[in-house]
Amino acid sequence: MTPPARDAALAALITREDRATALLQAIQAGTIKPTDIPAAQVQALAHHKSVKLAALARTALRSVIPPSRAEVTATFQPSLTAAGDAARGHTIYQGRCFVCHRAGGEGMAVGPDLISVKSKGREALLTAILEPHKEVAPQYIAYDVATKDGNAYTGIVARDDATGLSLKIMGGAEVTLARATIRGSSSAGQSLMPEGLEAGLSASDMADLLTFIEMLK
């Protein structure tokens, strides 16, 4: 599959417990590599409301579940003072941030536009990337919504009224649910942005990404 089609297929798989279980069993069997699962799906599966499914996820995805944030922050401290390359940072943005953040006319408007956050400073940007749940603006808090037909969605509320609600989900798609179809909703007050997006990056790569964001116009 192309990357967008693969992301859509994975999103569809984790909306139902039986499908998510089949996905995790395929990972355990070696049919699918754990590294093929995006950080957002890893987080969603490892913290699934089903205790049984979450336990299966933590076993099947053990190799890609992010380490502690304190350990990660220490690893990437050198990126704060390293000289970065904005062109290389642009490539990293396209591979890891594009599906939720706009930057210079590119990307999806799910999280904040990166131009609006670049003035926070390099250290604050690094913290926002490595610890996305540390400080979350109200409009970017993620909600879990379960429907009466057994589907489950996680996203940012774009509309909530007497007729139903609309959720912005990873990738920029918007899911609209009629009020009568919703079984319940909840939120842990966390960001839709998952921990672990830094996986596979070096401190030098992070410096490139930070430089790209700082140079946006």
C-alpha cells in the first residue's frame, strides 16, 4: 500500500477490538513488523480501554513502545545547541509531522500550525515534541468516542452540538457522528500527538527539525 492508504487501513483496524486483536496477532506472528505501526497507533493500542487488548499490545509492540520521557529528553539535549540544516529538517517534517501540522502551506490542519509555535524558543519546541502531553491547549485535547455499533474513534472535537459531533483525526480526516449513534466519550486531557515520534532520530536529526521550524515564514 501507499503510505496514505496504509495509514487509513491501520486507522480502520484499530476502531474495532476484533480487528485490533487480529492486527496484533499478525505482528506477533511476524506477518507485520512492529516498526510499520505509526506512533499514534502504538500509543492507542498500548493504552486501549480493553485490558486484555492493551496487554497484548504491550507484548506485541514491546520493541517500539517509547522509553521514558526523562530518558528521551536527556538523549536529545545536544540538539538544543547543535547547528541544524533546515532542508533536512523539512524532509523529517514531511515524514513525521505532515499528517497533523501545517508548515509553510504544507500539511494537515489537525494540531497547531508550526508557524504559530516557532517563537516559543528551541527548548520549548523540543519539549513539545518529546513530551506532547505536558502542556496541551484546550482546543487540542484528544477525546475517545465509542459508538453503539462497536467502533471507537480518537480525535479532536471540531463540532459538538445537539445533533452530534465531528472529530478531526490523524491524517486530517474528519469523522462526523450522529448523537443517536454515540455510546459515550471520554478524555484523559492529553494531546492527540503521541509520544515516540522521535523514534529513529538522532540528536542531529532533531536539530535539523528544530531549525526547519524556526526558519518558517
